[in-house]
Amino acid sequence: MVPDLPSTPVGYQIRNPDFAEEVERVFYQAPFVRHLDFELVSFEAGRCESRVLLQAQHLQQDGYVHAGVQATLADHTAGTAAATLLSEGQIILTAEFKVNLLRAAKGEQLYCRSWVLKPGRQLIIAESELFCLAGEKAELVSKATVTLAVVDKR
């Protein structure tokens, strides 16, 4: 069982009336993410959860989940959490991220929970935690801090 996220900080507001459609667009329109078969599980203001059912394409040479898959899921889910707080006409771009790989990941599913730590007008800071699920067991395998730039679409 994946543990619950921390409670949502007060003051996170949805600024885009079409935010749900924008979140779906952000999550699914990235060709690389579609190629990896990531799934959007849920989202709300300042939060996002995603997962990937693990297949051979997600593994490295010794059968563990590839660090690149973990980093991509952490980054993309954090970016989607940040996108929930954007105004209409804005997009999000990753400026920097750091991933700590805490233990080798092996199982049936990789599950990611991301939340915004600091929503800013130009930069948004988010965190992601990734759990590897094997049967009934969920183990924290990596954690990321992601800095995202808020950019006008125009």
C-alpha cells in the first residue's frame, strides 16, 4: 500500500477554468511519455499521481527499473502537478531536477506521487516520491526535487 501524501498547503488555487483538459494535455501529449506507457492516476490543485505497469522496456540489463524511467516519471508527474496551478496561456518547463535513487526497484508497477512545495509566478518547486509495487508490498525507491519554469505560451 502506498502511503498518503502530506496534506495540501492552504492557498493553492486553480487559475485556469479548463485546467482538467490542460492537465490531460500536459500529461499525455508528450510522445516520449506515451512511448513509456505512463498513466495519469489522479490530480488536484498542486498534486498529481501517476503510474507505469512495468514491462521489459522499462528495465535495465539486470532486471531492475531503469534510473531513466524513474527520473522521467518523477519529472513528468511533478510537472503535471505544477501545471494544475498555471493560468490560462502558461506552460511549464523543467529547469532542473535531482533524483535520489534510494534502492533497487523491482516489481510489477512504479507509482509516483508529486506535490508542489512552492508555487511561484516564475518558478515552481515540486517533489516526487516513487514507490515500486510488488504484490501487496510498496517500497519507496526514489525521491526527486523538481524546479519548473512558468512560461507564457505566446
